[in-house]
Amino acid sequence: MSFGRFIMKTLSIDLAKFSFYQREIVNGKLVKNRCGRDFVYNALAYYFPDQYGVGRITAFDLEHHKHLGISVPSWLAWTQVQFLNTPKYLKSKGLELKINGRLIKAFQDFVASILFSRMSFQDAIIEIEKLVDVGKASGIDISMGLGGLLDHVLFVYGYDDDNLYVFETIETKIQYSIVYPEYPQVKKLSKEEIKKRWTRFGRVWEVGVF
């Protein structure tokens, strides 16, 4: 697909059939701090479109049936226990998770990667583009504040010279734009915006077969 002089490369996803998830509203309030859950859901919906979606398994189900871990209030998201069961669940689907190139085989690996793994902005963009090229699900994890301690991970649909194209489930302060009016959750996120939000805690998430 051509956008002016740029060629957009994407995962093989039929947007008309993809199970986009809209962040849920509970007691009149939009649920916060569920971006990691939503990323894993999008990855699973990409690999197994017949198993995940409306009328099947949703992102809400992944959380509240404890597939991924223990559901906690948004203010306890820093504990990461919402991902306690994620390595086991992905393994049951024949998949595994990597964060900044580190294979996550257990919850301890997840916590260590979140806290201590490092990747430069340049290497992150190179890695994301490689993953799109080979058809693997990936996510870009960027800062929302506090030097990156507050972060936001987005499922990556594609890229061009200047941008990543991501799936979003909630509105944030990130500067991005809608690509297709009929698919408002597909956002164009400039690499400059990613660079501005890249910190020592910047991460690339990857779900696939390793």
C-alpha cells in the first residue's frame, strides 16, 4: 500500500474481519492500565482469529478468567501480577513472549525484563520492522511519564519510512492520527513521537514461535 512516496508494510490482517477490542467501561468509567493485556489479546486475535473476538474470547475474558494473571485495580498495575500466568497461557497456544529479545518462560523472567532489559530506540525500530516483515506479532512500549515508569504498549500493524501503524484501544496523550475513518483504532504513530517518548525503559514486545 502506498502513502505518497512511502510504502506501508503490514502484517497480513484483513481489517474488515479483525476483532478490534474497544476498552471496556465499568461503572461509567473507562478502565485504565490494560494496554499489556490488550496487546496480548491483539496478538492472539492475529494468530487465532477464529478463537478471539466478539462472541468468543475477548480481552476482558483474558483478564477476568485469569488466563493471563490476577486482575488488579489500575493503581496496582505496577505489581505486574496481571501477567502472572501469561507465559503458561501463551505456551498452551504454542506461542511464547519476548521482551527486548529476552525469552519469557516464567513470571520471574517477565518482571526482570520489564525492570532491567534495555534496547535503544534505533534497535527497537529495526527489530519491529524485521518482525513485521516476517509476520510476527510485536508491540512498541513507550513512555507516558515519570521517565518511562508509566508506559504504554501498542500492537504494531505495520510501518513505513517515518511511522509505525498501531492498534489502539484507548485514547492517550500520544500524538497519533487515524489512518482509516472506518477503522479508528488503527493509528499512525510517527517514529519522531516514539523517539521523544523513548527512555531506558523502552521495550519491544514480541509474541510468536521461537
